[in-house]
Amino acid sequence: MLSEYKAAYKNELKYIKQVLDQPLTEEQIFNVEYIVLQRLIEKKLLLNLVDELNLKIRA
């Protein structure tokens, strides 16, 4: 899970830096950390729920 977080965080920072085209403040970096962590938690909870309900996910 830690490697997944690090990869997601790195990708999100890269994307935001490209969009903003300027350095991020410490507050913005903290917000990115929080958002990435929140997304990963939500993803894990949804996958657990899908598993508990025996649902199938189609691509």
C-alpha cells in the first residue's frame, strides 16, 4: 500500500505542477498528500464492499 501511495502522490504532484506551471506551497503539498490518501482509502473501501457483496466489475 505504501508503494501505491508513493506512486499516486508522485503522479498527482506531477499533474498539478503541469497544470499550475508554478511551484506548490507547503499548504498545497499537504492538501495533495491528504487528497491522495483519501482517494486510496475510498478505493480500498469500495473494493472491499464489492468483494463482500460478491459483485463483478467489468472493464
